[in-house]
Amino acid sequence: SRVLAEAPVTQYTQTMSGITDLRQYAYETSLEIEGQALLEVNGELADMLDASAGETWLHVWGLRYTEAHDAPICMTDAYLAPAFRAVSGIHGRMTRALYAVLEEEFDVQIKTVHQDIRAVVLDAAAARRLAAEPGSAGLRLERRYLDARDALVELAVSVHPADRFSYRESFRRDWQVPA
């Protein structure tokens, strides 16, 4: 026998098969909005947003929680395009996806979401916010929410401690193997 852990390991597992699963993620968790500010983008951030230097975006940041964890499962920085920076429904503890608030308030529809996931090492500041160990492993999810014209509506960057989050995708074969 080998002891793997002194206490049961619980982590939030997100299963994805479509955009509606992103909305379900928001309902199963809550995002505690810590702040928001208008931000003039330049340099690397402007490049990341595919924006012109000097554009003003709304920056919203906070911590996401589940009922199973006292510590946050991630920290999120969201950047809302200039056309949506006057949004009013983003505050407090939210169980709705930010993009869903934008869809409702601005009559826009998200058609495509591009997601990039990569491994990161939590620096001291991130570890402190997440109640995690500095230098421990994390997952960085970057989601780009695009409208019907393929224009960026929202960029959300979330960093998860590796021991509190996993990501699952299911794939189905959509072709027949010749007999």
C-alpha cells in the first residue's frame, strides 16, 4: 500500500463540448468581482487584444469559487471591448458568465470562442491571491469570445492552481471506418 494524500483531493472538473458548457461553468461557480476600471491598452496587452494602442477597454478582475472550496479555484482578468465598456450588470458575486451579461445588455451574440490552455508556474502574487504555494503548478486559460462578425467582444484570462481544477473534453468519431 502507498499513501497518496492525507486528505481527499477535490478539484473542479470542467467538461466541455460546446459554448453552452461555458455558461454552465458560470452557474456552477461564482465570480467575486474585485474591481473594474477603464484601461487604455498599449504594448503587449494591445497586441493580445488585437487592439490599437490607446483604445480604452474595460478591465474586470476577480476570484472564482465553488461550494466545495474555501479557497478560490481561479483568478480572472477580463477585458471587454470598447463597445461594451458601459456594461452595468457586472458587480458583486456573479453566477452568470460575463459574456452572457453582454449578450443580454447589448443584444450581441457570441458565435465563436477560441480557448488556449497552457501550464504556468504560480508567481508569489498569484499564489497569494489563490491561497496556493508560490512556485506551484497552474493552468492558464485564455478565452476569446467573438461575435458573428468575428470581432472580439471579451478576452478572459483565468489562472487556476493545478490541484483545484481539471479540464475534460470529449470527442466523438464523426466518420465511419471502412469495413
